Amino acid sequence: MALLILRRLVQTALILLGVAAITFLLLYALPADPARMIAGRSATAQTVANIRRELGLDQPLLVQFWTYLQGIVHGDLGRSYAQKTDVGSLIAARIPATLLLMAAGILVEVVLGLTLGIIAALRRGGAVDRVVMMASFVGVSAPQFVVALLLLYVFAVMLGWFPMSGFGTPAHVVLPAATLGILGAGWYARMVRSAMIDVLNQDYVRTARAKGLSSARIILRHALPNAMLPIIAMIGIDIGQFMGGVVVVEAVYGWPGIGQLAWQAIQQVDIPIIMGVTLVSALAIVLGNLIADIIAPLIDPRIRAR
Amino acid sequence: MFKSWLRNTTMATVLALTPLPSFAQDTPQQGGDIIVTYKDDIATLDPAIGYDWVNWSMIKSLYSRLMDYEPGTANLIPSLAETFGVSDDGLTYTFKLRKGVKFTNGREVVASDVKYSIERAVNPKTQGPGAGFFGSIKGYEDVTGGKTTTLEGIAAPDDSTVIFHLSRPDATFLHVLAINFASVVPHEAVEAAGGDFGKKPVGSGTFVLKDWTIGQHLVFERNPDYFVKNMPYIDKFTVEVGQEPLVALLRLQKGEVDIAGDGIPPAKFLEIKNSADGPKMIVDGQQLQTGYITLNTKVKPLDNLKVRQALNMAINKDRITRILNGRATAANQPLPPLMPGYDKSFTGYAYDVEKAKALLAEAGFPTGFETVLYSTNTDPQPRIAQAIQQDLAAVGVKAEVRALAQANVIAAGGTEGEAPMIWSGGMAWIADFPDPSNFYGPILGCSGAVPGGWNWSWYCNQDIDKRAVAADSMSDPAKVAERSATWGKIFTDIMADAPWIPLINERRVVAKSLRMGGADNIYIDPTRVINYDAIYVKQ
């Protein structure tokens, strides 16, 4: 186990280095001159040149990248061009909101997905099964910005059940979390359904049934834990998925997380923030997968034995 | 000897507070908390750095400057200054500060703070975009060149006197002292903030920043010690950031928001405009902005005056205002209508396809020619460029549209012989202060027709340049009207050479709730966008 974690940590560092290099090259290939943007319209050529020198943008690309890497090692992600402040503190201030949204989103998708998946598996081939599968198909296919605007319009504008935008109370989290969770819930419902159908046909379930156990006990104690295994692996991968989803969801609902920060930074070509958010997201994805890898053997002895 | 042009501060204040005719029926009231929304985070509240139209109005209200404007107008008034005088040669400006004005940290504002603040804005280490405005102060080059950090041309002989020595007469200098970059800041607060003054601002303006929760909101409260009595009107305004314009508008309609700062998304504009309360919620105001097409005088066949005049007649400007949902008006001269010097009687080149064709034939292009039109690539600019392209095709000119990133268009414009035509949309030109000279030097003067410059027509008329220098030397504040008229004539004379096709003057739209009071021109104030000092809540 310790070896696994150590190996994964080394991999993580390498992945982050790769992500940093690729993002850095892509962003600096952009046809936008940050010094020009900071300087504004009426700046003289001299002002622009001064700013370029102060930012080190007159240095060769490799030197700039090396300086950036040295900063990262010291926990310094640079300064935002647009907001003129430390990128690390901007991201840190927004991480709790994003974590809260992701946790709520995962809760929605797991609860919704499991429930629907079990129901569909038990009523396999029936009308309920077909409705659930159709709904999950729509959930998987619908673009998130459409779902976000639809939920916002129906539940906040027309019905007025939830606030339209903002952060702070439990009511604020419902619509963003639902938007984020609906996509995953569709996948989960489909996976749980097929895993459950598979497990329900296993010998030990038949044995349990023959022993006269209640069907609730059979499903929850015997079938579900085994059907859960692929789901746990999915949650780890989902963290990565969510990192993409939060950009849209946070922008629509005015949620003060790092997705919103990324959205603004992209529009303003604020390269240090885009770099910072990309690195933090990459870190989250790698960590999510690592956690899934660590938890899986704890639940499934078969993996541990290997 | 100084020719003094003294003005009693109380008089100025009375003037500033005189209700404007358009809202004479409901009088401003003290009190009220309001909510303002914006899509993007507030960049910085450091007056030496902040330079976008969102933080511009907040910085205006957090700090004070020697000079300011009457709300809703372009009329200069003394602010931190009690009185001032200009020497006959226009090279020396002397200001007497008001006594007893305090920063919100409790310390009194003294003359050396003014000197410090401007030196800080000019210092290259600050990375401020506004350094160039102070170019006429003696010793400017030494500071921007890094030789020293103190401006030789600013003296503070005692706590209440500031003297500026200029290296050349600059009739815009009072405007320069009214822009945000000239805001007075306390050095001890700047030092204590350790490079983060933009997030921990301290000034002596109408409002104080009470709270800033990153990514969520900023809370501004009235400064109870502000030096003008009964200013501002509202007690507090909370700026909520990260709000999508569409959502902000829905919230405004429900009464949760008072000002939707990003205005109305184009898709919703007509719906709101035609709704029952719509007209009372939309503030649609003019800005000091002109959108234009540059005709490169150094590229064939645009070097031919007749060709440039013909192209001026070829564009259907009204159709372009329709592309913008009517949020623009057709322009016929470089200056926007709100700018002093704008000539109402000037008609310019009227839209006339037949006459344009005839002129082109006269110039030797009966079947037109091929050229290239540059534009930025963000909506709606490419659509406008296409409309221009169609209009040009109607007179036989085949223009290839090159829609590129803003930086690339600016680079092409600043390269000699590169871009025949550029549509300025999304790049240029909004005046930084309401003075006509701001529309000349960089964009139409010889000094701007250099590599990396903004004079994309590469237009350089030595005679006009001389007249511009003469107009800018008319520093005597008593000659303001004469100077504006001189400038106005310069711009209409430039149109005889037709280096531009002046296209439109874009308007800005702000949406406000029904309880907000005040004339439209304090929600879209020509010098500060939303004037938080002058808006009020109806009781």
C-alpha cells in the first residue's frame, strides 16, 4: 500500500509538470500581449515596454517557464494580470465553495443514480425501467448550460423555490448541485442497473433468497455492496469530470468557486490564473483517482489479495 | 504673477448639488442600501492601477482628487483643492488644499500626499497604465526612465500648497488632475498593504470599503466625514460579483437587485424595452466614444483623397446601428456628441451610393478595387465588418474581412503599410477625460503615426498638427469655450482629408430598479459611468 501511494505521488508530480509545460506553451502561443492588455488603451509604447520588463515577459520562453516552476515549488503561482493580486490566495479563497458544490453534486448523483438504478433493475423490462432508462439517457446527453438555465428558470424564476444565484444558505446549493449531479446520475443509474441485474443472477443471491431472507435485506446487504464496486471507481473519475462541469455551473449560478474564476480569467486572457486553476484541477483529478485506488481494495478483498 | 481664477468652494458645491432639470420633480433623499451586480470580479481598487469601466466608478468614489466634475457633466470643479491658479505662460499651476480633509484612517490630507500619489502613479515599479497622462510634468522622463522616483515638477512648500511645474503648456492638465490616476492616497496605508493596496484601499472619498469577500461581494459604506456636507445620498452599496447578466436582470425584475451593471443582454433588450416598466428600468446613455474605420493614407489606392471620400459615402451607418439593436447613433465626425467642441451643424459625408461610385470613377477606379478590412473577432464586431463589406461591394470595392484577436489587429494597425482598413470596434476609442485633444494626438496626430502607434490611418497633416499644439497651449481657464471651438474646427477640417470613416457613437446601457432615483446622466456619467455619489433611492 505504502509503495502504491509513493509510486502514485511520483506519477502525480510528473503529470503536474507535464500539464504545466503544455498549458504554459499553449497560453504563451496565444495572440495576446499581456503587457498591452495591462497597459490599457492610452499607454505609450514606453509604458508597455516597462510593464513587459517588470513581468519578465521580455525573457526567453524557457527562462520564463523555469521562473514559473521555481515559483510553484515555493508555493507561488504568480500574480494575476487582471486582478493584480496573488493567484494562490485567489484560488485558495475559492476552493471551499467548489469543494462544497462538488460534494453536493456527488451526493445528488450517487443518491439519485443508485435509487433509479436499483428500481430499474428490479423492474427490468417493465414500464418503470424504460422510463428510468430514457430519463437517464436525456440526463447524460443534455448540455450542462441548458440544464442549468432550465432549472434556474423553472425552480427559481417561475416557482421561486430557490434563490436564483449566490452563495451562503443551504437553499443556494440545491440548483447548482442538481445541475452538476444530473449528468452523473444518468450514468450511475445505467451502471447500477446492469451491475444489479448481474449480481441478482448470482448463486449467492439465489441462496439468500432460498434461506427466506427479506428482499430488502437481500438487495441492501448482499447485492448492493457488490454492485457498488464499479461506482466507487467512478466517483474518483467523476472529480475530474466535475472540474469541467463547475466552470459552466458556477458561471450560471454565480457560485464563487474556482470554475467561475477560470471562466473570468479565460475571457480576460489572465494567463497566471488560467495556469493556476489548470494545475489545481489537474491535482484534484490525480488525487481523486488516487483515493479511488486506495479505497477500492479496502472494500473489495479480491483486489487486496492480488 | 499668477492670473488667479479663484473659485469659492461652497459655490462649486452648491453648483454640484443643484438638481439637474431632468429630475427636478423628485428631490434626492439621504439614505438607503442598494445592490449592484457585475459579471466579473472587481479587478483592483488601487487608483494608480485600476483602468476598466467597472472599477473606474468605484475608485472615483473611494478617493478624492484635486479636481473633479459636476455630476453628470463634463464641467470641471475644484474638489480637494479649495482654489487654484495658472501662470500666464501656462507652465505653473498652484493649488491650495481644503483644510481639515481626512483620509478614512483618520490622518489629515496634506500637500505631500498629492506629490507622493502622482509620483507613485508614474513610477514604472507600480506598473500603472496611467503614467503617460502626467507626461507634461517636469522631470517625467527621469522617473519613467528609472533615474529617480521623485518628480522634479511637483513641489509641496507647505501642508496646504501644491505647485506643478510643466515642461510644456498643457491645457488638459486640470482634466489630468481629475482622472483616477491622480487620486490622493496615504503612503502609510500603501506601505502597510504590502503590494495589496488594491484590495485594502484607503482614501478620502465619499465611500469607504467595509468588506471584500473575494468572488462574492464588496460592501461600500458612506464616509461620514466626507468634506462635502450631505454627500453622498445612499448609505451603502453592495456590489455582488460573478452574476451572469441574464440572471442579474431576472433578479432586478424581481426587485432583488437595484443596478445590473452589465446592462441588458442583446437577446433580452427588446423584451425589456417593450415591457410595462421597461422604459423606467433602462438607462441608455451616450459615452465619450466613437467607432470608426481607418483608411490607411499610406496604402494604395487609399492614398487618393477622392477614394477616401467615396468610401465615406458608401457606408450605410443606420444599418450598423440596427445590428447593435439601436444602441448606437450614426457619427459624422471624430468627436462624440457629448465632447466639448462637437459641431452640431457639421453634416460630413452623407450616405450616397451613386455619388460614391461617381467619385471612384473620377479617381480612376470605375470598377472598384480590392482591399482588406481588419476587425477584432468578438461579437458583434465581425458582423459589423460584414455589413461594411457588403456596403463596399455595392460601390464595387471588394474587401476581404480579416477578423483577428485584438492584439493582432492593434499590431497590424501599428505596422506601416500593413492594414488598408481597420474597423475600430472593440478597441478604440473612448476618451479618458472630456477634452477634445484626447481624440487627436494618439489617433490622428503625427505623433501617433509611428510603428506601434494608434494612428492606424497613418494620417499626418503638419498644418493641423501645428493648430493642435496651439490649441493645447490655450491653458487659460477663461478661454475654455474658445479652445473647444478651435478643436472642433480642427476635427471637421480633418474630415476634409477623410482619414477616417466615422461610423457610430456607441451608447452604454445600465438597468436599474424602479426605486432608484436620479437622471440618466448620473447612471452613465460621461466621466465615471455610475456616479455612486449622486444616485439616490426614492422614498
